[in-house]
Amino acid sequence: MKFAIIKERKTPPDRRVVFGPRTLLQVKQQFPEAKFKIEKSKIRIFPDEVYKLAGFNVVKDVSDCDVFLGVKEVPVEALIPNKSYFFFSHTIKKQPYNRRLLQAVLEKNITLYDHETIIDKKGMRLIGFGRYAGIVGAYNAFRTWGLKHASWDLPKANTLADQKALNRQLKQLSVPNMRILLTGGGKVAHGAMEILDALKIPKVSVEAYLTERFSTPVYCNIDALDYNARIDGKTKPLKDFFKNPQAYQSTFMRFAAVTDMLITGHFYGEGAPYLFTRADVKSSEFNIRVVADISCDIDGPVATTLRASTIEDPIYGYDPETESEVDFKNENAIAVMAVDNLPCELPKDASQGFGKIFLKHVIPAFFNNDADGVLERARMTADGKLTPRFSYLHDYVDGKK
């Protein structure tokens, strides 16, 4: 089996890679029969020379390989027919801007595995950069606070070498007495907690957060049933919320009334109540001044997120009265950080972490006859057709939706 580590071709450039040299050596140790070629790249976080020093072939042409491993979407013109590809295709939600990509995959008889579709038997995602989105998003939240209130000036995360360097910067801060609310219970939220823990900010319960006074900064982590309740007043388990989201209403405003900084790490499902609306933000009870929207659902459940921001220009202001974008330093503005590709700011750590979980969950499937069904579940296309699990994309491919 020949694998290719392909060059990232999307603009703006992404420096991440599926396997860094060190992890790739571990792959070779565990699976000596696996062969690797590295496509030359000038932007990858690990230079070509480092791969060469590790004993890998770095070449311009990788077309003789069987499986191509990338991170972001591969441009249509760069796709090689009759191969297998792994990358984030951003097509499984019928994203209009990538319809042509999936059409080309089918036309070129490519077997596509989207990193987002790599799941276990229970349907839980195995692969992703969520932890690093959380780490960088929380760091950026404090950077935003400092710039908004002129209290400190943290460097951008992408100018620092790794998470350790982020933590060194954070340790210099004197965080004021403030309340920080973190939503979600997955990898993103746990990544954000790493930053909060590095700042030694204590975590408090929902009840304490809502009712007690504190003399130091604190944070509270909430999940869906903490900020949603059934309209009929009944109490049911979490699975009921995911099954019947229309039966619930948001109770988020009780948190907004006592929160200074919001960091979102939740997953928002279609049909679920919004956390807060534009009308909610107009309320005198809404006290949040900084929103770090890692989830970045535009013009949706987090009403202050008007658009995705960029690594180059990560912060904008939301004016509650005009419901429009303004300078985030304006007195009445809520500062919003809504970068939608946060792991790109920590490419070295993100690549190393991603490679470890890809080695653990995916590479063995190529050599054990896919014993756990990982490849079978993740395979979106085969023999020029959508696989049964992804047949719902037919109308999308046909241009009907």
C-alpha cells in the first residue's frame, strides 16, 4: 500500500499536515509494509528537509501512490482519477460552494473519505482538529478581551511556536474578577478548558455561577440541557433534546445576565433553539461583552456572529441597537471573535495531534481488513457512485439542492 502526503493547495494556504515526520516514523514502525511519499511543499509546517532527514522520499510527482492524505479540499484540477483520498471535503452538509468538488470526485472515480465521516460504531467522530480549535479559540478570547478593554496585548497565536508558548503568554496576565461561560462538552470545549486551566481560573457549578458572588475570575461549562428546557415543563434525558429539539426553548438569558465572556464550544443541530437572538442582545439583562464563537454558525444561534472573521483580522464589533458590524472598541459594541479555521493558528501542535489519532484509528484499518468497519463507514464514494450511507447527497450532486 502506497500512501502520499499531499501538498495543500487551497487559498489561503494551510500549513497543517496529516502526518509530521515523527509520527510518520511511528507509522512505519507499526506497519513496515506501508510505503510513503511526501509531495514537495513550501508552505507545510514541517519543511521537506525534515522529512528527508527522517528517511522519507520527498518528490514532485506522487501519482503512483494509492491513497492520498490531505487536510483541506483538493482543487478539482489537482484530483487524480481512480485514487483514494482523505481530506475535509466540506460537502456532507450540502455546502453549495463545494458541489463541483463532489461531482468531480464521482466523475474521476475517486474513493473519497472525508475526515468528518470517520466515526466509531456509535457514530462518534474519531478524527478532527476540535481540541486545537478550542485551545486557540479560548486564547483568542483573552486576546480579544485585552484589546477591547485595553488591559493587555497578547500576540496572535499564529506568531507563537506551540501551545506551550501560548501558555507562557497567558501566565503573564492578571485576569480581572469576571465570569466566563463555556458551552459544549466535546473536544472543542475540552481544548478551551486547557487554556482556562493554564490561567488557573476555577471552574464552578451552574448553580454557583448563577447565584453566588465571587472575588476572583471563574468559569462555568454548560451543555445543552443547562441552557434549554422543554416548553411543556417536563424533564427528559439529553437524547430527547436531540430527537425533539422543536419541543425546547432556550433558557440561555439567565446565563447572559451574569456573564462577561462567552466561549462557544457546542454543536448546534438544525431545529434546536437559538442560544440567544438579536432581540435578546438588546435587553438590559444581556451583559456579555466578548464572544469567542468557536462554533461559528453565521447569523444563527449566536446572534452576534454576523460573519466568520479571519486570522489576519479576527475581531469585529456587534452593535446591539443597529444589529450591525462596528469597530469592536466602540463603547457599546460587543467584541466578536469568529475565526472559522482556528487550528491553522497552531499548525505544528494540531498536525502532531491529528497524526496520532489518525494512526490510532485509521491506518490499522488498511492492514486488518477494516476489522472495525472504520473505512466502510467513512467511504463516501466508490466506483463512481455515492455509497448507500451518503445517498442523501444525490440531489446535491444533481444540482437540485
